[in-house]
Amino acid sequence: MVRLEGPYRQSQINDYLACPQALLLKLQGTEPQFRSLSQTRGSAIHRMIHGLHEEGLWNSWQLLFEDIWSEEISRTGPPLNAAPEEIDREYQDWRTAMGNYVEQEHDATILFAELPVRGVLHSRSGREYSVEGIIDQIRPAADGRGYEIYEFKTSATLPALASLQRNIQLCLYCWCAVTGEVCVDGNWLPAKDILPGYLQNCVLYKLVNLIPYKRAGRHGDGSKYQAGDLRGDPRICIPVTSDHLVEGAQAIARIIAAIRAGGFFWNPSSLYGGCEACPYKYACGTSLTAKAQSLPAPALKKVV
């Protein structure tokens, strides 16, 4: 039986939530059938932002984007699950988005970028689970009395605020930043000794909002927008409370307990695209359609 030992990373937990059986195939060394364009795009944009802030390549951002995008798209291995015209549209959209990011964030104050964090979660039975991750950015809070965690997302759709407050990734990062350790210059140190003040908020930076509308239309509230307008403020502020932090930590501990117990059952989540978005579906032998067809028809009560 495959057993996944800690420290547990956010990516592993999300893979489990997407489909436990797909995670099992990945752990067993199964080759993916394709690369996800969305994940490839996410890697490129994260590298781009890191290069801007850490290396100060603001004046040569176009060249930086060209190099990173080309490298990520042309990586060897499984093909991308996208047609050439779709890849070209993504390139045009995200080149524009990065130009707008440069304009808006050139003077932003960054305390830490790509900051490794780690911590310990406790199950209800008292078992300890070590977790780790990498926070995109730590920025000072606007009032100067604390800090904010910035997480960059390239997804077009995001859950509602109530769901984001219990988001696994954000909860893990917040828990580690408040109770755990951070790695600075190769040394693991208590987060409370390194990060200034207290954690005020998480900020989910929705990068797709930096891609202008291509045609005029109306928002859900009836307000109008024109072609060329940006899609809104990319910053989604998520208040952090002790209750949400504890609830999130307990939820993560329960997921890790299921992983450790070997609960690698078939359970694709539509939130992650279901079977059609899974690069391991060819090795799984099961799909939503096949599963439905294999089930016996339910007995129906005869209506007289």
C-alpha cells in the first residue's frame, strides 16, 4: 500500500481533493497523459512576478515575459491539453496582464517573496502532522501595524468569500505564518520573530482582472463596462480570524488523516474539472460516464 508521509504540502492536499485515486496513480509513478495549460500558465506568471520583484527587471519585463512563457510552454514531456490558437490567446492576454501588473505594482513594498513556511497540525486524537508550503508574498499592512499574505491566482473563477476564508491553501499558509516557522537565508526561524506585528488579512490577487474586457457589457449589478476596461480590483481581501484559522487547521488534519489511512478511492471533484481535466484518467479505467453506466438501474415502485 502506498503511504504518503509528511511533511504534507498544499499541492498534495489539493490533489487528494481533486481525486484521491488520481493522487495514488501519481504517487505510483504513472506518467500523465498531458500537461495542463492552466498550471503551465500559473507557473509562468508566478516566475514572472518573482523575477520582477526579486531581480528588479521592471524595465525589461517584456523580454522577461517572452523568455519565461516560451520556456514553460516548450518544456519536454507530455503535450499541453490545448490547441495552438488557445495557447496564442493565452499568450496575448497574459502579456497584457503583466504589462498592467508592472504599471500597478512597480512601487509595491514586498517584505518577503516565495517564503517557505512550515508548521504542525493536531488531529482531534492528538496526532501531529507536519505541513509546509511557499507563500507568494508577504506585504506590510496598510496601517503599518502588521502584515498581509498575498497569494496570486490566474484562475478566472473563484469561490465566494465565505469559502475562501476556509480555503485549504490559505488556511495552511496562515496557520504556519502565525504558529510555525519561516525560512530566511536558509535558516528556519519562528515566524513570530520574523514577520512584523500580526497577520491582518490574506489577499487573493486575482490576476485575470488585469486582462481588459474585449467588448462592452454589463456587470452582474447592472453597471456598464467598455472594451478595454480592466475587470476590477485584483485584490480580494480575506479577513483572518482565530476561529477560521482553527477550523481550517482541523479540516486539513482530517484530510491528512484520510490520506495516511490509504483512502485513495475514486472520487473526482467537479471543482477541479472532474475526469476530463485529469491527466491520469487513461490509467484509471473509470470515468463519470463509465461509472454511471456500470451502476444497476434503481428499482422503481410501480405506479398503479
